[in-house]
Amino acid sequence: MKGTAMAGDTPPIDARGPGAGDPLLVVDDVSVRFDTPQGPVTAVDRMSFDVRPGEFISVIGPSGCGKSTLFNVIGGLLDCSAGRVTVGGATVRGPHPSIGMVFQEESTFPWRTVIDNVAFPLEVRGVPKAERLDRARQTIALVGLAGFEQRFPSELSGGMRQRVSIARTLVFQPGILLMDEPFAALDEQTRLLLGDKVLQIQQDLKQTTLLITHSITEAVQLSDRIVVMTYRPGKLKRIVRIELPRPRTSDVVSSPAFGHYVAQIWGDLREEASRGMAESETAGRSP
Amino acid sequence: MAETGVLKPPGVLGRLGPVGRLRLVIIAAVLLSWEALAASGLLFRDVVPSLHRVAFALVRLLASGEFWSNAAVTALEVAGALAIGGTAGVAVGLLLGGSRFAERAFEPYLNYLGPTPKIIFFPVMIMGFGVGWGSKIAMGALSSFFPVALSTAAGRRGVDRVLVRVGRSFHLTPWQMVTKIYLPAIRVPVLNGLRLGFGVSVIGVLLAETKLSNQGLGYLVMQAYSRFDMPQMYAALIVVFAAAVALNAFIERFTVPRGRRT
Ligand SMILES: Nc1ncnc2c1ncn2[C@@H]1O[C@H](COP(=O)(O)OP(=O)(O)O)[C@@H](O)[C@H]1O
Ligand SMILES: [Mg+2]
């Protein structure tokens, strides 16, 4: 199958990933419709793109454009109304064993300590206790939470809890890391530094990563390519390849090339975001 | 108060704080008025026996083998009732909480039957389970079923949906979903339901025992009453009350969410 995009008024610049080899993850003409009391809502409309092994891809779009819906479809938690998602050539029909998900919502287990939260995926896979606690401890240190192992989530800040969720998914070293606005609850500084951490981990492990975000700087800082979505219905607007040199750190945000990319994507998003804002104002809901 | 710079170690009363002191005052006031009422002789015969007679009766009661064998019967009946009513309540609550359809179809009945005094079913239970412990357990089980089922259903509905998605994304087996997501997530509401269920099953069992039985604490209370042995009746009531309070406090220890202790 081809991962070429088919929707959108503007033809996508580059729907194919870098490097050789077959794409690992293909989103193939995916549409999602919800039946609501007010009638059917198309949340995702004929989205197509692919992700190569080891690639870092971001999906960006204004709030409410269907990013989380797409995230759930790729993670196998939601069936699409049309199209399909394949991983390694096989169609996704439920949670795929090599996909690790980090959710947008608060998702730590309030009844488990930090270390027991992080060790959770290993525990359900039957990894022996000593080994799983060891690996959990390492991953906790990786996200900068060493010393908080025995705390409960309620004793941590929102940003720290989100880092626990990230560690909980990283700990089993998923082949594909799928994250839905994982840094949204963090302050800007923590976000940049944690972004560095995730990027470093991703580069070290050559981990294929799909990050969903509404932050342009975050997307440009981390990604090889950025998938820009339109607002309602969520269509593919453009795919932008980010040619900033690697290894990249948060320092890149001050480079002129970075500013150029941000301006370019903001140009794409401005129209969508203002449409979203206008709509949410008339509908009286918070963005 | 500590402005003078000298911090005196607080005495027993000081350590209790204002609320604790008020509680002590209330207890003392009740005991004093009780004693005054007893001494006044205003009430017919022994309705309010003096405190020392109740105390003596309490000691006599606790020293008698008859008391302990009856207490054991009641305790076993309550335990059996809570085991049956609690298990059924948790199971039904999980089903109701897990399905919008079941909730809308069945929950109104539970809501109406829940607060109904279960003693009206006692004649049925006697016919079904006899005058012995069977009908008492049935009464207690029937009483405890409702609060446990309703509380479990509410707890099941309150389970954070995202945690279920986390479980699915980690490929939990259905059994792991139950033991590692649902049960821990509903632990507090279930235990709260069990606490309520315990209270009403004690009521159900004791009430049934006072109506028709030949053993148990309720029977003992009624025996004392029919002999007009008021001190012993009060002594038995005090024991029941103290046991209920102690067990309630014990269950409550488990209903404080972990990590949220203040
Ligand atoms: N389960 C659902 N039922 C009905 N509509 C939904 C559902 N989930 C999402 N939507 C709608 O789909 C659109 C996209 O939502 P979402 O994917 O959460 O957006 P984003 O994550 O980009 O903010 C929104 O308009 C939302 O109201
Ligand atoms: Mg979202």
C-alpha cells in the first residue's frame, strides 16, 4: 500500500518518510465519524501519512481538530469508519503489542506509588519483581523523578504525574511510541527539558515516535516531519519536513532556521486555529 | 497563648483539642442526667436504672457463658449475612455499573427497595429458612445487599475511563483488567458500601432476633426485657453498640484512599 496523502486542498509537500525501507506505521485514508445526538460529526477526514522506522513524527492541529481521535485509532482503541492503519504491514484491529501509548488525560493509577505505576506494564507481562523494579527505577531517573519512587501521584504536581505516565510507557520499550499532548500540562521550561530527554531517548533507542501536539515549537524542536491538520473536519493540510541538524537539543529554538519553520507552520495553522476559535466562541465552549 | 515564650506541655484535656473536649463534656452530661433521672424516681420502676447497677449487670453479663454463646451466634449470623449480601451486592453492582442498559432497567428498583424496612420480609424468611439462624442470616443478607450493590454500581461508573484505556493499551487480559484496574479503582466505594451494609445487616439480624428466635444477642435483650431486668438489657445494648462502633472504625481504616492520608 502507498502512504500517499489524498485529501486536502493543498497538496502535501512530502507524505513519504525519509530513509529507505518500508514504512513501519501507515495511516491509510482513515476517516472517523461519531454519531452524536446533534447528528454525525466527522472528526477525522481521509487522513493518510506514514511513519518510517526510527522516525520522529508530530501531528499538529488546533484543539478539537481530531488529533486524539486519530491517536486512539492508531493505538487500536477506536475503530475507524473508513480506511485502515497498518503496523509492519498488518492491519491494526486492537491495541498492538509494539505500540506504547501516553494519554493526554491524567492517567496514573492513584492507588499505586510512582515506582509501582512505572513497573505496571512489566508486572502484567510477568517480568520478575527484582528486574521490573530495577528497570522502573532506571526509567524514573530518565524522566527526572529519582527520589520520588515511593510517592503517590496525589503527592506530585500535574507535570510530574505526566512524567510518570511517560516513564510507564517508556519502561517496556515499545517499538512505536505514541504520545497525545504529553507535555501540555507542563510549564515551558520543563517542557523543553523533558522534550530534550524524550528526544535523547528516542535517538538512543532509534525509537519510532508519533507525537501529537498543539505546540508548534515543540513539534519543530523534536520532529523529522510534521503532519499539519485542518480544523473540522480534521484533514491532512500539509506535511513539513524539518531539516534541522541532529543531535538536536532545546538550544535549537534560538536558531534562525527554527524560526523559519515555526513561521511556516504558523502560517498553515493560523487560518485553522482562528476558524476553531470562532467556532468555539459561537458554540460557547472552552477551547 | 504561647506569646510569653514558655510552651507548657499540654495536659490530657489540652491534647484533645476543642472538639474532643466538647465530646467529653457531652458524654459526661448524658451520664450525669441519666444518673439524676434514675435518682429522681420520676420514671416508672426501672426504666432508667442507676449507672452502677448497669455497670454491675455489664460485668455479670460479660462473665456469663450464656452471653458469649449468644454473642457468637449473632456474630456468625452477621458474618454470614455480610458474606452473602456483600458478595451478591458487589456482583450485581458491577453488572449494573458496567451497563447503561442494566442500570436503566434495574437500578430504579434497587433505589426504591433499598430504603424499605426489610423487616417486612421477615415472615417470608421464616417460612423459607425456619425460625433458627437461617432466617436471621437471610434478613441480614437482604439488608446489606442494597447499600453494597448501589455503592458498587456508583463506584464502577466512577472508574476513570482513561485508566481502562491505559489497561487496554497495555494488553491486559480480562482478568487483569478486573484485578488491576477495576477492583483497585472501586475499592473505596465498595468498602463504603460494605460499611453501610455491615451496619444494616447488624440491624436486620438483631431485629429479627428480637422478633422470633431462641438465641443471639437480640434474643438476650428481649429475655432481659421480658423479665424486666433493665440493667441487663442496657448492658447487652451497650455491648452491641460498642462492638458495632469498633467494627465500623476498623472498616473505616481501609476506606481512606492510599496516599491521600492527611
Ligand atoms: N466519543 C465522541 N463522540 C462524539 N464526538 C466526539 C467524540 N470524541 C471526539 N469527538 C469530537 O471529535 C472532534 C475531535 O476531537 P479530538 O480528537 O478530541 O480533538 P483534539 O484531540 O484534536 O483536540 C471534536 O469535535 C470532538 O467534539
Ligand atoms: Mg486531544
